Amino acid sequence: MHELGIVVHVIKQIEQLAKENNVKEVCELTLEVGEVSGVVKEYFVDAFEWSKKKTEYMKNTKLNLIFIEAISYCEDCKETYKTTAYGKECPKCGGGNTYLVSGRDVMIKEVKVI
């Protein structure tokens, strides 16, 4: 379960930023989660809810997750396609000269504070 590791890392970043900016409380956190990041939503939410209880600024933080579609690019035909539907092989030309453009990362999108 790598979700806990990601949660701990994100919380450390947010807690440090809150401290540096004299924040009273982090009210809301929005994360973008890639479709092929390997994150299981239920595990991530459980890990976040457990971990935030041990924080200084995030005890009442509402978590929002936005899932980002996995898109690949084919260097042969210069087209993009939905990765989860076709994998590494381009559905337009059948080529395998492709790479993932989006949908792998977990990124902080927005933090609301008081």
C-alpha cells in the first residue's frame, strides 16, 4: 500500500508550507491523481483521514481528489490516445513508439487555508 507513503509526503509538504506562511488551519486540499498512478482511492482516503489526525494544521482538512485521464502520444503518427484503453500500442497506426503524457502523477492542485 503505497498510498500511505504518498499521503505522508503530501501532508509533510502542506504542513511545512502552513508553518512558513503563518496559516491558522488548512481547510481544504485538492489533489490531482493520475489514472495510472497506482493509487486506490479508498486506500488513499483512509490513509489521509488517519494521518491528518496527527497533524498541526490539517486535523479538519477536507480532501478532494480529481482523477486525471491517462493519455499517451504516438511519435509515429503524432496522435494522442487514451492509454488505459489501448496500452503501449497506438490504436491509430499500430505503432509502439509511444509514451505517457499524463495520468501518472499525484500533484497538489489547490490548498485553501485560513
